[in-house]
Amino acid sequence: MHTPRTLFVLYWRLIGAQVRSQMQYKVSFLLNLIGAFMATIIDFLAVAVLFTRIPHLAGWSLGEVALLYGMSSVSFALAEMLSAALDTFDTYIAHGTFDRVLSRPLGAFFQVLTEDFRLRRLGRLTQGTLVLWLALTYLDLRWSPDKAVVLVVALASGFVIYSSILVMGAVLCFWTVQGKEATNIFTYGGDFMTSYPLEIYSDWLRHFVTFIVPLAFVNYYPALYLLDRTDPFGLPAWVRLLSPLVAILLALLAWAAWTLGVRRYQSTGS
Amino acid sequence: MKLYWEVAKRAFQRQLAYRTANLAGLVTNAFFGYVRAAVLVAFLQGRGEIAGYDAQAAMTYSWVTQALIMVVALWGWWEIETTIRTGDVVSDLSKPFPYLAFWLARDYGRAAYFLMFRALPILLVGQLTFGLRWPTSPLSWAALALSLVLAITVSFAWRFLLNVSAFWTADARGIGYLAMAVILFLGGFAVPVHFFPPWLRDLALALPFVAITQTPADVFLERVTGLALASALLRQALWAVALLAAARGLLALAMRRVVTQGG
């Protein structure tokens, strides 16, 4: 049996090996990193350009939108970085690599997480952190201990929410190898969409990201709390604090789906 | 000429094989298009205009540029770089026709596919969700067609340059990603360059990248008419010629470096 401690040590050893191998090509690594940074910061630059012309977006200032943007970006970047192997999970199934995972004396999920780690995704994390930091310095948030807790918990919950979606996307591959594309809308698309105040979208889309795929709890609702705003759609004030609960529920759901998928898995036999 | 027509046709047919991938990409492009349009509409609603774009024009602009993503391969295109890394480039080079023209024909075929099966459906989604402002006269449609061909040519020549740099460096793709990210912004994909602060706008307008996204989108919107239209198309054409010449020059330099290992 593996104690959490040995698993932790093992995790860092396996990830460390990946990091070392990726650092072998230093110029490539740096270029990739800067490239990922530039490609992701452009969305924010575009918003900033619009704000130079018009000071408010649906009643939100640039700093407030930056807060939304930064929170979503950091949460998503963390999830994306730690679960790179889930991105290519369809090839695991198609090539039969998953058989190898199952035959080893360690949890399948743990192994998949350590199969692939992309350091260059630090590029997205860097730009997210930068925008979040800008938002926090630029905004006058009237800090209190509870707000600090809400921010940290929201980032952690956002990470869990995005990770759970990535896991469920990978689970789809147990049924159909082409299922992977569908999750991109919720991850990359969701991150893009929730970077802006939800007021600007039609009701069905807003309901969808609040009640079905609960991305609104990654940044929108906690941000309402941080900014002392009430929900423009009339949900009670405590809804703004539901992020950790939503994250836990979603993680349980993802875990159940994963277990079901692994149990159902039949090798392609190739 | 017949040869190039066949090459383009094959490139078109090759794409036909990836129906599911195209559908998935279409859904993703359309979703991002929806969000971009919603942001612009929210910004501009009831506030007149920015730099001559009212809400409907800005929203149409975002759908048109969104429709162009695959046509001018804004997310990157590394087909030649791949052949250089694998060595397959040698077989393409030894074929009895001009290398640059061969790839240009291939790219027209690829772009034609994405015009029909990606750009048009995306514009249709934009029309159904927001209602676009379409070109109103046959002349505008003709100008748009010409502008698109030139945009594809400029984009191709630029991508060719990035790809061929792989003859010198193993990091061509890394450099390329960086370059693509910058041109997304300076080409007016994210927001029209006319929204930029004046110094940045003037810089962007002096660079070739506006010929890839900004110009065709403005032609679509009929923002440029008469003499201004002719001058916009002429600038696109000049960039196309200049970059193709550069591509040709770089290729000639690269040819001095190619050493085929007998295998």
C-alpha cells in the first residue's frame, strides 16, 4: 500500500524527470514559454484596448474585468498544467498505452497524471498571475480577512472545477475516442467566456455556466463577493460563497465517472 | 497551369477526409465568435461608435475575422517545417516543378476548402445569432474575393518564411508560435487596429499583417470604397509580391544548404 507521503515523493520524482527532459532544449523551451505567454495575453490586451475607448463593460471597470480574467486564467492554467496527459488521453486509449498503466502496481489515475507534464504551460499561468496581480493592485478592494480567504479558496476551487471537467472529458474517451474535442469548449472556451461579466451573454448561456457546467463559480460569483456586488440575476448573497461546495461535488462526480470508465475499459487490443 | 490546378484540387480533397475534425473546429470557432461578438456588442451598445465601427459593424468584424482563422491559418501552419525536420523535403525539392509555386497552389486548395466548409458556416452562425452586415453591391463582393485571394497569398508567403527558417534552426516552430501570436494582434484579429492608440495603429498599418485580417474584414464591411478601396487592395497586392519575393530569396539561400544524404 502506498502512503500519501510515498505517493507525494514519487509524484515529484516522476514530474522532475519530465521537467529535466524538457529543459534539455533550453531555447525551444524558452521560446515555447514566451509563445504561450504572448498567445494568451493577447485576449487581455484586446480588452484593455477596448477599455481605452469606453470606460465600462456592462457596468464593470477594466480592473474588475481583469479580476475575472485573472482568476479564471490562474485556475485554468493550474489545471491545464497538472493534467496535460488528460489532453491526449484519446491517444492512450487508441494506442493501447492505457493497458500498460493498468498492469502497474499503482493507481491508474495517479499514473496518468504523472505521464505528461508541460512546463511551457507556465506561460499561461504567468500571464494569468500577472493580470490578477494587476487587478488586485489597481482595484480598491477594501481588504478584510474573509475576502483574502474567499480569493484563495476560489482559486483552489477553480482549479478543482477545471480539473474535474478535464477528467470527465478524458473519461469520454473510454466510450468514444472522438469525445475529446467536446471538452475544449468548456475548458478553453469556458475560460474565455467567463473572463467577461456574465451579464453580456444570453440567459440560456448564463444558466448553462451557472447550473450545468458551473464555471460561474470559478470566478464570477467569488468576484461578486470580493467587489461587494450583489448578483444582478437575483440569486441570494450566499451563492457567491458556494465555490468550494460546487468544486467538491464536481470532483466527486468526476471521480465516479473515472472509476466507472476504468471498470468499463476494454483494450483496443492493438 | 493545369498542374497547379491539380495540386490545389488534391489539397482541397485531402481536407475533405477530416469531416469530424472540421465539425469540431467549427463548433469551437463559432463559440469563440459568439463570445467575441457579445463582448463588442456589450461595449458599444447605445454608445455610438469607436473609430467608425458601430455595434453592428464591430460585431460583424469579429465574426468575419473568426471565419478567416483557418482560411489564412492564423493558429499556425507547419506542413513545410515538418517535411524539413523529417527530411521529406528532399523528395518535394526533386520534383520537376517550382517548389514555391507548388506549395502556393496547395495552400490555395487548402484555403478554398476552409472558405467553403469553415468560413461560410461560421458567418451563417453569426447571421443567425446576431445578424451580420453583409456587402451590399456586386462590386463589393468582387473586391472581397480579390482581397481574400491576396490575404491568403500574404499569409502563405509569411508562413513560408517561418517554415523555411527550419533549414537553419531547430527552433523554427517556437519562433513561429511567437510570431503568430504577435501578428494576431498587429493584424487586427483581436480588435480592429483602428481601435489602437495612434502610435500602435500607425505601426500596425505599416506592417504587412493587416493585409491578412484587417483589410479583408474592412472590405467586407465596405469601410473602404472607391479610391480608398483600390488603394487598400493595392497595398495588399504589394505586400503579397514583396513577401513572395522574400520567400523566394530565402528559399534560394536555403537551397545552398541542403545536402541530401544518400540513403
